[in-house]
Amino acid sequence: MDLDLAGRSYVVTGASSGVGLATAALLLGEGAHVVACARDGDRLAAALRPLPRAQGARVVAGGCDVLDADGVAAFVASAAEELGGLDGVVNNAGRSLLAPAAETTREQWHEEFDLKIFGVLNTVRAAEPYLRRAAAPSVVNVNAILARQPESRLAATSAARAALLNLTRTLSADLAPIRVNSVCLGLVDTGQWRRRHEAAGVPDSYEEWTGALAADRGVALGRLGRAEEVAYPIVALLSPRASYITGASIDVGGGVARYV
């Protein structure tokens, strides 16, 4: 199916690895232009360089911290001028803080909420004037199933994710007709999990360790997801063919959800 993305331009934050990089790759394959940003500009450039792209697809990339409102605004404005506008945003910059509430400092609580909330607001506010002029504008916030199914060992992250889910619904009403949706992921095989495996110092292979992790977390499909499996619903929601979907949340977690 042609998703009608060719020639359109999309901002992707946190694009140097994982879900962000997979989303950029899928957009480029569909002929869309990608405005990619990440804190480490050199790492971002190296990650984007080998990606195949459909004829005419362009990349505008740069180092940018989504918590720097002025920096984000300048980067987005420059990219929009170069590409002749913007059609959508994927708010993907994020991380998880593995700590229960009692072991989370005040500063860490602030850091989690700053990234999940203000990182999104800074980018959306910078892009909004250009999205208002687009024919089929769309925003997708990459969130987590933790937003509805908190884990005590991820206390601050769970709370911040819940706040982002709430904010997404609010933005879907406030920014209409710009569509705003969420993709909530479960356990996805990214560098974060590989680092945790290495830090655990266990004799199990990564495959054995993640299989046991999936079983422990109740993942019905029995494995971690892949970044490209999250990228597809993100790109589908960006597509003008999803023009009557807003304020929605799609779980991509292999059946991990325990809520109704």
C-alpha cells in the first residue's frame, strides 16, 4: 500500500538508534524527507549515512537536545525552511530510569518529567506553525505501556509516561486538525536492554536472558520486539491514510498489557 508519504517532511527526535532510527529508515524508504535530531550529532550522522532511501528522499540532520527549547526551535525552523515546510513530528527521544520510588532522587523525578513532557512540548511548539500550513499534519508520541501499567521498579518513568499519555489526549483536542496519537511500546530490543544484560553479568546469552525476561513480564509472544515493529505503526499513523485517527493509543508490546 502506498502510504502517501513521498515528498512530505517529518521530524524524528532521538533518531540515532533504536525506534527513532528505524522510523527514519522506514520514512526514507517511503520517499519522505526526514528531519532527524539527537544529542550526539556525530553518532546521528553515522547512523543515518547507510540508510537506503527512495528517490528524492532527503535527510536534514543535526545535534539537538529536545530540552533546549531555543535550540529545538532554531533547528526546526532551519529544517522547515530548507524543505519548504513540515508535515509531522515523531517525538521519540526518551529513556528509562530503573529505580523504585524510594531510591529516586528529587532531581531524577524532575529529569524524567522534563524529558517526557517538556521534550515533547518543545518540539511540538517549534513545529506547530509549520504543521498548521500542512495538508495532512500529524504528531506521534512514542510512549510506553508503562503509562497504563506502572512498574514499581520504574517508578518515575511510569509516572512520567502516564503524564505524557494524558498530555497527548489534551494536545489532540487543542491542536486539531493536527492529529496527535501515541504508540505505546513494551519490551523492545534496543541498546538499552543490551547494556542491562552486560551490566547484569549473568552467564546466559542475550537471547536466553531476553527470553526469560519476556516470560517474566508476561509477553504473550515470548520475545522482545524489534525496533522496526514499532516503526511501522508510527509511520502508519503519520500517513494521511490515517486521517480520522487522533487522540488514540496503539500498544506494540507483544501482548504484555494486563489492563483492560
